[in-house]
Amino acid sequence: MKKIGLVVAALCCASALAQNPSAVPARIVASANAFLGTLDEGQKSKVLFAFDDAAQRVKWSNLPTTMVPRAGLKMGDLNAAQKKAAMALLAATLSKRGYEKTMAIVEGDEALKASSGGRGGAMFGHDLFYISILGKPSVKDPWMLQFGGHHLALNITMVGSEGILTPSLTAAQPAKYTVEGRTVRPLGAENDKAFALINALDEGQRKRAILNYKVADLVLGPGHDGKTIQPEGIKASALNPAQQAMLLDVVSEWAGIVNEQAADARMADIKSKIADTWFAWSGPTTNGMPAYYRIQGPTLVIEYAPQPLGGDPTMHIHTIYRDPTNDYGKKSAAR
């Protein structure tokens, strides 16, 4: 299956970032400038936006780009060298596993295109993902990288060494597919780790964690910036240390998408607030069945929601990752 520039050099670049943390912001900015250097003036006018461009900032969705148009540069309009530079920028900004997860989602959309017949080419596939840059790439001043399309929206605000990934949407359809004899599950760990956690709770804990009503889709998905929901389920202060560690491991599947330096700082913040973090579940507790869950803390909201849209709902997943105090890096950029 054709891939969108998944090159060894890009992955090596992402891996090398962890070895020299002080170089991370400079390396990301250099990758951004290298990508911009491959573009002509017309392409630059499409990919570059003001950092405070509110309309562009919120122009993300889980829906196909034919239903919710995106702005920026479309991957299908880039030549091979430009695609390689764009993917190198993405790899530098994300962790190795975050980049691999992102590419697995993109490849999944190509698999969906192949299985959708004639209409698939117009709605799905790796050529229909967009990249945009808000602000001037800088090691000091805030700027943002956006990459997304159907079932993917990464909003990465860089403020010095900080990499703020919220709000971001990772999703998958199909949630399992095969490439060259290899089974790929873009959100497999998000599923399996959560089922392991709910089944690690004792009966009393599960009664507190499991909601008495059904949740079928994201509550704070696209278009719900600035909104809040009341914490529900079981508070992590009621979990034992091993269960708390399992909860943090689930969180890491989202927090760990961004580059390792930023991810480590984010996980340290979330861990420091673990006692005030809640875990809520809706649906069966047997792995392989569709179940919704939410993790909510002072600086965190994660939702995982299988979609009941015909067929097997476990094959169509939406997730959202937010920081209600710092979405789009608003708090970090104001410092």
C-alpha cells in the first residue's frame, strides 16, 4: 500500500531528539524552515497563517475534507521532496511512537479508500491530509503546526521547549487492517490498556467507575472548545498505586504523541495531579466489545468513543485529547 512519506530518515530524526533535549526546539524550527524552503511563494501563501488566526486554529474535524474543508497545503498537491520535508517536520515535532501512530491513522484512511469503491477516492486517502503553520517557527515565540484530515487533527503549539498537543483528535476507521501481512491497530493500545484497567478494579471500584447511562460519542469533540463537563466515575485517589500507574499508562497514549521532551513534562504534570483525576466507563467490560471511557483531571480530558455507525462499532473509533486550561497553548503563550 502506498504510504505518505514514511521514511527511515524521519523516524531516525524523531528518535535522535530524545538524546539531546536542549536541541529539540531548534531542531523542530530547522525542520519547519527546511519544509518551507521547498515551497514556492504560492504554496507558502497557502500554508502560512498568523498565529492569532482564530478561524484557521479551529478548522479541524473528524469528518472527511469534502464535508468539512480544511485550509493549508494538501499532501496530494506536494511533490516527493516536499512531502518528505513535511513528514520530517512532523516526525521532529512528535515522538517516534506518536509519528508511527499518526502514520497508521493516515494509512488506515488509505485502506478505507480502497474498501469504499468509487466514492472512496474523493473522500478518503493519504493525499487528503493537510498541513499548516500558524506564526513564524521560533525557538522562543509561540507558533503552531497543524496536520490533519479525516479522523485526524493534530494541533501542536510550540512555546520554547513546550509542545502543547491539545486539543487533538485521533481516530481510526478501520481500527484494524492489514498491510503486507502485518496487522495494524492505530488505537489498539488505547483500547487494550483501558480494558485492562477497568478489569483490574474490584467490584466496588467498578460500580463507581461505570456510568449508569450510555455514552455513544465524544462529548467535547470538534466544535466544543471552551466547554466543560462534570467529572464522573471513580476518582484516582480511590485507586491503589498499581491501578494509578495503569491509568497513567492509558493517558500516555495521548500525552506521548508529542516529542519526548514535551511528553515527559506533560506526564509529570498529569502525575502530580493524579489524585484529582477521574476515570469513567460506559459499556461492556469485555475486551472486543464497544465501550466508551473518559479520563478527566484539572488539566486533562481524554475521551475514547467507538462509533455505532453500522457494522462493527469497534472498527470505528473517535478520541479527543484536551487540556481545558491550555488548549491551543493559550496559557503558555500568554506567559
